Amino acid sequence: MGTPAEPGGNRPGIAGLDLDKVIHERARLRVLTYLASSAQVETGFTELRDELGFSSGNLSVQLKTLEAAGYLRIEKRFVRNKSFTGVSLTVDGHRALSAYLAELEVIIASLKGQGPGK
């Protein structure tokens, strides 16, 4: 292990980081990542539940939190006489996920000794 950094020392990018606590929770990060990497604009609740291995109750709680933050939109409707819940990322959701990932990249670069400005 390296020597500990001196207080106020040479780690300019790390001190100012403020990871989004809504996204940082593992289940919500998985949901956002799945939606962002999908070729579809909208993904069904059932697909999310099955692909991510969540219970319906857990997924529902996570989606409500993400919706309250403005990161996704949930639309309930009928498709071929069946109830369908569609989930899609909002513009704010895309931006928040991109910002979160950029902060993780700063952390990774710092750990590899390639902090900002190096």
C-alpha cells in the first residue's frame, strides 16, 4: 500500500465528489444501468423483474424511488387486454447516471494514480 495522503494534499478530484445516493444503492444502479443499456426506449416491469432477479415488491420500491427523483417514468396501460407497466429513463435520469459514472471514473483514476491533471 502507498503512503497516506496528507490532509489537503494532492488529491484534488476526490474531495469534491458527491456520489448520488439515489443511484449509489446497488439495486437502483442495476435498474438504471439495465434501462440505459437497452435498445428499447421503454422496458416492461416484468422484463426488469425477471432479468434483474428482483421480487416484484423490491423492484416496485426501487422504481418508485427512482421515479420520485425524476430519473425514470412509469406508465401503466393495457396492451392486448393485459395490464402493462412500462419503465423508461428520463433525460434527467440519463444525465444523473452519466454524472455518477464520471465520478466513479475519477475515483478509479485516482486509485490508479492517474488523478485529474496527471
